[in-house]
Amino acid sequence: MITSKNRDFNDIFAMPILKVVFKNRVFIKVIQLLTLSLFVYAIFLGFKEPTLENSFTRYLFWGLFWSLFMVVSLVTFGRVFCGICPHGFLGKYITKLGLKKEMPKFLQNRYIGIMILVIGWWFVYYSFPSFWKTPFNTALMFTILTLLSVTLFYLYKDMSYCKFICPIGTLTRAFNKISFTSLKTYSEDCKECKTFECAKACSYNLKPFTFEKKNSMEDCSLCMDCSSACEAVSFKVEKPSNSLFSKFKINSAEVWTYILIIACIPITMSFHHGLNRTNLANEFIWSKTAAQFEQLFNLQGLDTVGMFSFLYALIFSILTVFIGMFLASKLLKSSFNTTLYTLGYAFIPIFVIGGLAHLLHSFFTHTYADIANGFIYGFNLDLQKVENLASRDASWLKIFSFFPYLAVVWAYLILAKRLKFFEASTLKKVFAFFFASALISLYLFLNLYRIYVFNTYGVKEQNHRHQTHTKTVEKQPTVLTTSKEINGH
């Protein structure tokens, strides 16, 4: 075990202020306890005051936690949200007292968590848009997840709930790869180590001294327990998505997470909250299918347009990936799975970086005020209502339109870099690039097409149902709504 260390200049633990934030155990414990307290209080208040007037419960979970803190932290410092997550924080103590059994093989499936998110959250959200917005249902959902996590933490070892069952566990692991930080160790100090204190301190049964060789942080949640056990642990600033330019053990669940989340958020939002807001809305296939469905069934509370926008987004996204990767695999003379799971990592920026455009735009136009007013309500503070930082038509907000294009360029760059892992002629790689990037190109096309439709046909007066009232509008701002509901509104 190393007790002192002269650190590299790019080691965050060598930077006084950031060292306190990411390494000081007292500070981290205070943040964890504060997060847990807010979590518990929001659930309590959700049951006590279940009406929409309770803005605290809604905006704590769907504004502050998801997505403001999570998305911003994923693209910068990585998976730090998992390090302060109430479930993970409690889980470490519960696991130590628990039965420490091996989780059954059928539960050791990373697709479980992502499917809970896709079906339990996104399908329900688009089909019944008001369901998860109520404080009561929000509190109920997190109560169920908490009871489930406590049970699994008690039964199984190595924080298995976080790895396989948590709805955002696989998501944060998958998107962690685009951040500009990495947790490693100073190899020169580990060569003679015989105590392995960093590994012993890890509740996830990980070995930090192997991360650099594997070019992967695996299930590391950046809780920083290992950094307290040994000074040889580092947390370094590196080039964003640096690990994606080298080989590592690929994970099929991670690639499918990218595909499904892109379908669920930016693609569906382009359909439902983008194109469906135009006067051309009724001409799209999801709207026509919804109209036919409504003629056959009259289900109260069901947003048929939202449901079919979601289903068609899934179909189009998956078909686009399958066709594109199939043709690319033929050109590269590689198996379909190898091609998909090697090149699919290029999809990462589309959700994380692309989503920042709307996330930051919304922060100034309503999210900041929503969260602040939620806290004023939740703690009964004698303060005036907080106003939005900017109006929706503020011209300076157009600067955020840069992010979706950055996401596309970044995704293309990652794809080009990862093509080097295949042995093929340059010409074949060029054509393979064209086909393998089909999902990225679909995202770009939808954003450009949405702007064209808005400017050409105008915006429709609508409430996510079939509407006929229209109005003429001025030219729409070019901020690309890659994720209308990325912040839960």
C-alpha cells in the first residue's frame, strides 16, 4: 500500500479543489448523506402530497437527478452519479451484512436493467405521458426500486444489483466511455504490491490496477473507496473518449444500450415532439397508424401518437443499424456481431453530446426555475418565485445548436478510428464507413429535416394528440431538440 505519492500534472487528485471533491472522504460522505436525505424526503413528500402542486418530488428526480446532474457529469467526469447514488451508498453497507450469495446466472444479464428503462419508463412515458409526472407515481416507483435493490444487495455479493438490475446501471457504464477522465493506478507502484488494498476496498470486486491494461474501468462507479485505501490510485484527465480509440473487451449490452437509448430519446423526440409539432404532422406514418388505431380502440389516457412514435423509432433505428452493419460486415469480411459490437461504440456521442443542446437550452428557459421553485416548495422557504433565466426565443440560446453537430462529427470520428481494427482495403473501409454510420446519419437527417419542415410548413397548435388548430410562426430557432424530454418534462 502506498501512503504518499508525487502525482502527474493531469491527475485530478493533485488539484487542490478537485482533490477535495473527488477524494476527501468526509466531503464525499456529506454529499452521499445529503443526496440520500433528499431522496428519502422527496419520496415521503410524494406520498404525503401526491398532487401536481408538489413540484419538489417531480423536479428533484426528473430535473436535478435526471437529467441535469447525470447527463452533465457523464460527459465530463464520467460515472460520478453512481458514486453518490442512494442505492449504491446503502448497498455497500447492506452487502457487508448480507448473505453474499452468487447471483443466479439468469439474473446476471445486463439487458435486464436497460429493458426496465426502455419499457418501464420510456414506453409508459410516451404511451401515458402524465403517468410518471405525478409525485405519487414518482415516489411509488422509487420506493419499489429501493425495496428491490435492498433485497438484492442483502442476498447477493459484489453489488450485483448495480451491475445487472439497476435501470441506469448499464446505461451509465456504457456512456462513461465518452468522458475525459479515467481511474487508474500508477503502475510503477503496483509492481511490488502484495497487499492489493485498492481491490479489497472495492465493493464491486474490481481490481483498479488492471484498468489501464484492459483499457476499461468495467463496473467502476467512481465511489473512490479505492483511492482512500491506496495513494497509488489516480483519477486523470485524458482526451475525451480516448479509450474508444484502442482495443478493449467489447460488451454487447453496451452497444445495444446506445442503439435503444438513441431510439427512445433523440429519434422518438424528433418524431413526437419535433415533426409532430408541425402542420405536416398528420402525414407521418406514426400519426396515420395512431389514427387507425383510435378508430378501432378508444382507450382513455393513451397517447396513441406518442406510443407509435416510440414504436416506429425503435423499428427504424434497429432496422437502420441491422442493414447498415450487415452491409459493412460483408465489405469488411467480418461477422455481423463483430462488426456491430466493434463499430457500435461510435454511437455514444449522439445521446450524450447531442442531448446537451436541449439540456442546456432547457436549463436557462425553465429547468433552473423548476428546480429552484421545487426546493422552495419542498422546504416551505419564504422566498419569491424564481423566474426563468432566459425566454425561449432569446437569440443567444442558438449557440447550443452547435452540440448536435459536434455529436455527429465526434461519432463519425470514433467510427473512423475503430475501423482500423479490421483488415480491409481503404476503399472497402470507406464504403463500410458509409453503411456502418447509418444510424448517425439518420440522426443528422432528422434534425436537418425537422428544421426544414418547421420553416416550410409552420408549427401546429397541439397537445400531442391529433389537432387541427394551426398558427403562422416566424422562422424557428435552430436549436435542435434532440431530447425534448431528456430532463423529464
